[in-house]
Amino acid sequence: MSKIKIAIQKSGRLNEDSVKILKDCGISIDNGKDQLKAETRNFPMEVMFLRNGDIPQYLRDGVVDIAIIGENVLIEKGKDISIEERLNFSKCKVSLAVPKEFEYNSIKDLDGKRIATSYPNTVNEYLNKQGISADLHQISGSVEIAPNIGLADAICDIVSSGSTLFKNNLKEVEVMLTSEAVLAVSPNISDDNRGLLKKLQFRIQAVLKARNSKYVLLNAPNDKIENIVKILPGMRSPTVLPLAEKGWSSIHTVVEKNKFWDILDELKAEGAEGILVCPIEKMVL
């Protein structure tokens, strides 16, 4: 039987998030500590644990069929590689930062300055669009220490919480791009494995829809049902079931989790009671 080969980052937050979404898709990875290749159960797949920056070339060469990778890495090293699915996790920014004492007013203040980065292509493209010329120092890892040791006047690096910048007396001054984990596909994937990719995508989409939704149950007087149903979104329409108490019904629906708090006050104003919000494990439309 054909197996689809997937690359994921071998360590760090993206590794943890990647393993989790595969697990939520019902795929168990049989790997030991520091193992670079592993088999899976419940899906015909082989997992390779690689350095994030190496993954674009593995995709390009067809060594792996697909990968869960940071979009920022593709922008830097793999613009020719197609994105099959946006995964909505491991979000970050690629930003320019300078020492806190640096008097920064605009990007023009970096003209002629030294910038340390692991993203030279991204920085060059951004600066060229702004008409700025800078001296780039390409560094692999620990970019944030470059200004403190006199190697650079500014840096370009990934920013998540901003705590690393704060610890190194730096401030973020320009957000060059935002990034999230994506499912990327090799241009050399076989027809058989493209079929497996579609099956995997079906599972991933069911997991992502569930993560972004909540199952809502509430009780309401029958004379308020019409108004409440107008407030509530749903996959098709809310389910309305009569309660044992006459004149009352239970209404069930699915709501996007980031919209629930916005409609809560409206529901209460229309007489909704006993509102329960439950997580959804999978959602297939």
C-alpha cells in the first residue's frame, strides 16, 4: 500500500502543534526520543522530523510529499511550493526590531544600517519595496543578541509574544509579515499520494472547523423562538425541541467561538436561559 510522506519540524512549538493536529485526526505516531523517521497507525503515512529551514528543499526534491511548515519559511525559501491548507495555529510575525534607545521614526531610519537576520530574502524584498538599502548579516539562531554584541544596528526575526525582544532590550518597529502553520505539497507528489492527501485534508478540515466552533444549547419561551433563531447562526438552521414544561423549548446550534460573546447579550435580552456552551471534537459538513 502506498504511504504519504509528511515532514514536520523536529522540535519546538510547531512540532507540538503538528503532532497534535495529526493526533486529533486519529493518526498515532510511533516514534521514540530523537527519532527522525516514524511510522503511523490508522493512516498510511510516514513522518519525517526535519529542521524547518530544510523542509522546502525536501518538498522540492520529492523526498517528502507534504509538510506542516511555517508560512514564513516558505516565503523565505519556498515561494515555488504550493500551500494546500492554512492551519490556523503556530501564528507569529516576522518583524524588524531595534534597541530601545534607538530613536526610530520610520523605515528610513534603517537606511545604511546593519541588520542581522535569518530571513535575508524576506528582508531584502521588504527593504527594496521601501527604497531602503541596508547591510544584511545572515545569522542562524540567536539573532536577538546581535545588537548587544555590536554586530548589527537592528534585527529581523520571528516575534510571537515579544518576550525575547524585551529580554534583549529590543523593541519591535516594523511588522513585515504575519505567518501561521500551513500544509504544503511537493510538486512531485504522485497521483496515489494526492488521493491520500485529499483524505488527510478531509480530516484536518473537520478538526479545524470543530476547533473554531462551539455547540450551544439554551432554553427559551416559545413566543421568543422566532426572535432567538434570527440571532443564532447555524450550519443550516438551529434545532428546536419542546421541553417537558409547556411553553418552553430547547434550542441547539453551532456558533463560531469568536462570535459567541457578541450575541450572548442579545440572547439573554430575548429571554434565553440555561445557556450551555460545549466543545466540539470533530465537525463534518
